[in-house]
Amino acid sequence: MTLLTDSPVAALPPEAGVDALASLLRGRRVVVLTGAGCSTESGIPDYRGPETRHKVRNPIQHREFLHKPEVRQRYWARSLLGWPRFTSARPNDAHLALAALEKAGVVPGLITQNVDGLHHAAGSERVLELHGALSRVRCLACGAQEPRASLQARMLGLNPDFAHAVVELRPDGDAELPAEAMEGFHVPACTRCGGTLKPDVVFFGDNVAAPLVQDAFALVEEGDALLVVGSSLTVYSGYRFVTRAAERHLPIGILNIGESRGDALADVRVEARAGDVLPRLAQALTRA
């Protein structure tokens, strides 16, 4: 039973953590909530992990993207450069283990804060993408959708000199790029109406669609336990599901490198890479 306390349980190392999580979750339907730490081993950086939290990164703000053409220019210029590396990422052992747990009937579904599509690529079927998916682009005027891959081709056609720049990938699929390098970048418009295009993701300052939130709460209600993987839970969009699980007195496990906002609500905390723990946990939970 989860206790509402201000004193988090001690974080366990991988070896002890596998056994503790297996004991906590065995025989239960485990709903999973994943964050960026689930994808770092696939080469996609995060905002708040041990290797990146010291860097100053200013994510795109929703309101600024909507109202400032220069912000949209900056985003799409960086996105053009980051997209090839972003799409080259492949599911890691953590994604594959979670897909195996779903196939075995242990995990009824998962909620992810990630926009990389790697859970689907790994074989997970019931995936609620809280923050959307970078693989889609939509028009803010007419609602038309376009695959991000086709937009990439259009952007390269308008900006051929950008094709070979070497850049550092950012957490949200774009790239580091100095301001002067973006001058003259041409931003494509919607092919249907000429309107403004936006990646089909939730930027900072925007809200997750209410029906999706309700679907996620309903999934938590289906479970007998909650496992958080690779999230600091700093953003409320994910943290609210941990508090709901705590209100229901569900067992809560947290697998993360570093502290998280939900640590005081956890029954078991494991400080380790998801790819090191989840395959062993999957074996333990599916062993006959």
C-alpha cells in the first residue's frame, strides 16, 4: 500500500531493484508511465537527466510558436537538421521489454510522455502518447495532417544549403543551431490552405487534450499497480497519474536515474538504466 509521506524510500541499485520490483508487481496488472529516460539509451537526449540537466536548454513555448514567425522559423530550421538523427533511433531493451510484458498480459497498456514513437516500433500496441508524436504535422488553420517525412522533403527543397550541417541533437527532435545560421530559412506552409504548420506535439505551456487525459486516467483505473520508467515527473501531465495511483492505494514502482517528483509516493525506487532492469524484470514477471 502506498503511503502519502514526505520521506521517500531509499533508492535501490539494479540487482536489488529487480527483485524488489518483481515482488511488488508480481501477479498484478501493471500500468506503465514512461518518460524521456526510457529513450536515452536509443540516443535521444532528455532535458533533466544526469548528462543533460546542467545544460541550458530553452524548449519551444506554445504561445510563442503560435504568435511569433521568428520562433516558428527557428523551430523548423533546427527540426530539419535534427530529424534524420531522430528518425534513426531504434527501440532499446527497455522498449522491447515493455512490449513483451504487454504481450504476456502483464501490462494492459502504457502512457508515455515521449514523442518518438519507439514504443510502437518495439511492438507495444496500447500506447497513449500524452504529448503527441513528431511523426505527424498538422495545419493550425484547416486541421490537415501531413507526415513529417514529407514535410522534411519540402523543407530541404526550399532550403538546400541546410542539408549537410553537422549539429547536436536536442531532446525534442530538433537541433542546436546558432541564430545567425537561421537567417533566410524558408518555412513551408500547409499544402491545402497555406496555413501555419505545427508538429503534432504538446509544446511547453500547452495542454494535453482532455479526452486523452481521461483515457489515461481510465487506464490507471484498470491497473493493480503503476510503474514509472525514466521520468523525473517534473511536468504535471505525467505526475497526476502517480497521484491518482496513490489515491487508489496502488503499489507504485519508480525506475529512474536521479530523483523524481513522485519519490515520496513510491513503494520501491530503483536508480538504474531502464535497459538494464526492465529485461530482467520482464523475465521475472513472466516466468512460469
